[in-house]
Amino acid sequence: MTLYPLLDTLHSPAQLRELDRKQLPQLTEELRNFLVESVSKTGGHLSSNLGTVELTIALHYVFDTPDDRLVWDVGHQTYAHKVLTGRREGMARLRMHGGVSGFPKRSESEFDTFGVGHSSTSISAALGMATAFKLKGEKHRTVAIIGDGSMSAGQAFEAMNNAGVADANMLVILNDNDMSISRPVGALNKYLARLFSGSAFNAARKAGEKMLGVSPSLLEFANRVEEHVKGMLTPGTLFEELGFNYIGPIDGHDLDSLIPTLQNLQKLNGPQFLHVMTRKGQGYKLAEADPILYHGVSKFKPEVGIEGGKSGGKAN
Ligand SMILES: Cc1ncc(C[n+]2csc(CCOP(=O)(O)OP(=O)(O)O)c2C)c(N)n1
């Protein structure tokens, strides 16, 4: 009997998009279990990949990939993406000669829109793609997914600086797990934590979110109300000052938040910014307890965990 009855039936994101919304929690569980099993046999990056399972499912469920472009910034967050885009069998030879790369690689798949290791290049790459779509009159969407550690680089802000005035249809998703490879440092991290703790603003946003998507006129009304509420409660985020429409923070493990929010953002034009909170190691208790140890791992037994308390994997 297979451990992955639903995952076994999926060979492309187009098939994922045909699933009933109610089937997605099961897919989430199977995909996460598969990643633990697979990485425990090959070694590789674990914690970050467990953190992006729901986000990856939601992105491929909502966006019309590969025509819509997903630009992953942090290569070590893309294993779920690889599995869902027809490379599940290849995961058995992850990072081996002739096998699947540990990072997005254009020659490997049309779903890998930009070749990266990591980090901090996705926003400028996505801006280039979104600008090209605009110039060609094509309606495809472009989404950059960037980690909070990667967001702190100069190149990311240089791209934000340009995107905020470029009037291109692009979405930047900040995958904020409050960690870089190790504990984060710096002022940006403190700033993101302050945004997360803005609970009054979050409560107001939740009320606003329920209204979105009901009808175009209500959507417009809700946007105006939201602008007003934002104006009253916060002086405008750093990202808004750079010209983006900032939404969030939302729970990056809750498909009921992710899917409707992405569906709404998909309809909005101009530079959009979604702040998503995720947890490194999500769903595998040992990695949740020690996400740094499980960041980059060599082979281990999932039921026992890494023995000796030290990872043998490459941790960058
Ligand atoms: C240009 C560049 N700067 C720095 C690094 C080192 N580096 C590798 S991954 C990473 C960021 C990882 O943190 P985050 O984006 O939060 O992703 P997570 O590991 O938490 O999933 C950094 C700074 C790099 N590889 N390249």
C-alpha cells in the first residue's frame, strides 16, 4: 500500500489545480512526509523546505504555472516545487551527478524560471520578467518568493527601489521564518518582528480580508477602507514607502489564508507585497525543535533523527 495515495496521482501543477480545495490538506501531509523520507535518504536541505510546503501548493494551485512565473530566491526552499513539477522520482538522486539539482535550474524544468543558488536575486529577475510581459502586452503574472534572510541584501532593495516605480504587475512574497541559515541579525529582522506584532492592524485586516473577492465593487470598496484603516493604524510600512501594496503578515501554513489572499492579489495590478510567516522545520518535530541542526543534513533515520547532535550536511 502506498504512503502517498494523492501525491502518486499528481505529475504536474495542472493536475494539482484540478483537485478539490478540500483535498489539499491531505496533499500537504503527504508531500511533507515524502520530503522527510526522501531527504533522509539523500541528504540535502530540510528545515527550509518543510517550511514552504503550503506556500508551494497554494502558489501552484492559484497561479497558472509555468505561464505565470514563480521566481524562487532561496534555492534551498524549492524541493516541494520540484516534486510538484514532475521531478518527484528525480529526488532519489538529489544533488548527485546526473540527478536533480538542489536548486532551481532552467535546463531542468520549464517551471524553474531562473537559475539560482541563493540569495537575493529574485526581485530583480521577476521585475525583468514582469516588465517584459508588460512590453509584450502579455497578461502573465510574476511572483518572487524571497526569504527574510535574503531580503536583507542590497540587491533585493535595489530591485524593490526599481519595481516600486516600474508599474509592472508583480508580486513579492516575503517568506519570513524569522531565521536565516542560523539566527538572524540586523535591523530589518527587528522591523519585521514589529510588523508581525502589530496585532491591532492584523485584526483590522482579517475583517477586511473576509470582504475581498465578493464582487469587484466590494473589492474596490474594501481596498479603500483598508487604505483608510492602514492610514489610521500604521504610518505605512517600509515596503509601502517603496511603492508596494503591503498585505500581511499572514500564516504561511494556513491554506485558508494563503489561497484566498493569493487569489485576491492575482487580480491586483502594480507592485504587490505579501508578508507570509512560516516556520522552519514545520511538521517534523525534531526539525521544529532544532531548525539549525536540520537546515542541511546528511542521511539520517527519520524515526530517530540526527544522531550525535551534529549535522553532517552542507549548511549553506
Ligand atoms: C549573495 C549572497 N549573500 C549571502 C549568501 C549566504 N546566504 C545563503 S542562504 C542565505 C539566506 C538564508 O535565509 P533566508 O532567506 O531567510 O532563508 P531560510 O534559510 O531561512 O529558508 C544567505 C544570506 C549567499 N549565498 N549569497
